Amino acid sequence: MIRPKIKAARLDDLFTSAEDEVAGFMTDAMRDTTDEVKEAFRAQVRAAGLGDRLANAVRGVTYPNKGGRKSLDPTGWVYAQPSKDGRGAAAIIESYADGAMIVPRNGKRFLAIPTDDVPRKRQGNALTPDEVEQKFGRRLIFISPDDKGFRTPSVRKRGVGYLVMKSLVIRKATGRWRNASERERAGKTRNPRPVQSVIMFTLVRAVRKPKSVDLSGPAALAEQRFPANLDARWR
């Protein structure tokens, strides 16, 4: 009877090769899982109406992540890009996860919530009260909510006051507001347009953000998907 003789060094090579292959499966499965969780997180941010820019700030990285290295104990990390001042994507997303209360800062008494009549920037964001005043060349007027002349359906949430821009007319071509001319204010034009006072902002003391992001969801998805991804890689 002939028995093969396998040297100890050869056995070490076989075990090392098998271990390296398994480590590759584990690392690839973790990378797949990290990518899936990242995309699920981004989809949740978009579904909350927070936009693509904030969604794309959600990143994912798998360790080890350099030089094609593999590990039997890989790690995946999905996170939102932080910032030094605490106002980055991480802070914004966390505030929607917690349902944070927004209050005035820098000594201001109220928050100014823009109405649909506020002009927009190219990025789609509404102008601030200061920017609205710069655009129209004059100050916004504070109106009390008790003023019956300004209880309009366009202001859905009753506030502690409104900021109004007076003497505006609608542009026919764009449907946007512009300053009325002196002749329009005097009603001396051939086809007079109504000169209106327009509510630009509703003033409130605080706003609570809705809980529209669930941070526990991506964590649960990771636990569910890693075994399936490992099985797929193993096959």
C-alpha cells in the first residue's frame, strides 16, 4: 500500500489558498452589501423630498479598501458626509430622522417660511427675506395675522405674522411677480393689471421637521442582505 507523503509546507499552502479564497468571498459580499445599503439610504433621502444633492452625500466604503486586499472579517460603513460646522449632510439627515425642532438663531424672533409666491434661485431654492428685498428694491412689510385682508388660502399654516411685498403685478409671460410701474399704480395704463400686495413669508416661532428618514432601515437591510450576498459569491 502506497501512501502519499504531503509535506507540511504544502499543507500550509493549501490552507492559505483556501483561506484567501474565502476572504475574497467575504470581502466581495460585504462590498455588495455596502453598495445596496448606500443606494437604499439614498432612495430614502430622495423619497423624503430632500433632493439628489443631499442623497448623493450619502457614501459607502468597505474595509479593507486598498490594493485588492481581502479579509475574513471585512467591514462596511455607510455614512452621510459631515462638515466642521455641524450643518453638513449628516446633520440635516439626522434632523429629519429625529423630527428636530427648528428655532430662530442669531437673536432672531421668528422663522420666515416662504410661500409659493417667493421668487426662486436657479437651484430651485426660495429667496431669503433679505434677497427678496434686494430683488424688489424695498422693504417687506410686517402684517399681523389678525388683518382680515391677508387671510388667504395660499397661506396654509397660520403664523404669528406675515411679510408682505406691496405694489406688485404678474408678468404675463412667466407668471412671476414684478414691481408695478408708476402708471400701473395710478391705473393709467391701457390694459391695467391688478396691483397687489403679496404675502412672501409666514412668520412662525418654531417648526418641527417630520420624521421622514428611518436610520434603522439601512442597518436592518445590511443584516438581511449580507448572508444572501455571501451565498451568491460562494456559488
